[in-house]
Amino acid sequence: MTRAWIVLLALLLAGCGNKPRQPDWLVNADGAQDRFERAYLSGRDRVAQAEFTRFRTEVSSTAQPSLVARAELTRCAVQVASLDFTPCNAFEPLRAAAGEAERAYADFLAGVPLAPERAKALPEDYRGVASAEGGAAAIRRIESPLSRVIAAAVLLRTGRADPEVLQLATDTASEQGWRRSVLAWLGAQLMRAERAGAVDEAARLRLRMQLAAQER
């Protein structure tokens, strides 16, 4: 769930105008969301919790269920990017009042197969991944690093992630310095290497995990 998606919906709800000044809540929410995502993916839990609380509080001031639903889906999405497949329980009370885009995205994150018509409601980055043909090629086409890792995690969750998908996700998280996500994806690669009896590869992955786990 990118910040641009929330901003776009907010502007549509606000209506059109001649270069209207962005409302304070939107500016504040945008910054808090960015800081939340970076902190969570890097494993800084206390900062992440504080920034998410600030983010949701700002969005809740609009009393728009779809916007609040998207805030909760943002939290679920970064968890999925770190291979935490905990159910997105905080979204469910908002499901009925949210739009089809939010319901489709929630189901996508949960690994629920989407019919082609429902997949059209997803952000464009994820539509190729939602199709039966989605794989490494679809992941490579995603420019946003976070969206790329989220999409790869959905493929892993649904049993469609091959070694190339795992490598793409690991490389992306590593390039961004997302400690929590890097450790999760290295762990997924390690499990695959151990099952295949790839001793040297497993040792290399363990070394990388040790480096990532070092305290700052």
C-alpha cells in the first residue's frame, strides 16, 4: 500500500479545486506513514508503533472508513513484506464500510485468489502478480521497492515463489537496508537451501543473517 494511493483517494474525496492547499492531516499522515514503514522494516519497533499511532490518528480525523482501512492495510502490508502472515484483524471491522479496492487488497495480502475482475481493483503494481501467470517476471516489473517485496511475499504465501522470486525480494530488502525484511527473506532462502542439502549456500546465508542481526 503506497502513500500515493492514500493521497490520491484523499484528494478525490476532497473534490477538485484550483491548486487547493493540502490539508494538515494529509501532510502529517504522509510523513508518519513513511516513518512507520521505514522503522518497521528496519526492526525499530518502538518508533514504528509511535509513528503508526500518529498515522492512524491523523487519518481517523477524516471519519472516512476507506482511508482508515487503508491505514490498517498499510500496517498489514509491511508485516507481509517481512513474511509475517498474521491475520489483518484490525481491517476486518472496517471491511463492510470500505470500498472494493480495500477489500481486494486485503484479500490479496491474505493470499486469497482473486477473479480477474476483482484483481482490477488492486493497485497496478500487483495486478500481474494476482494473475495465475504472476511470477518473477511480474516482480521485476514493479519499480517501488516496498511493493516489489510485498508482491514477492504474496507469491511465497501462495506457494508460487521460485528461487528467483526469493532472490529478488532478498536483494531489494538488502539494497534498502530493511533489517527485519532482510532477515526474513534470508531465512526463507536458508530453509530452501537446507532442504536441498546445499551446504555451502546455507553457510553463506547464515553468515549474512548474522551480519544483519548485529546490533547497531
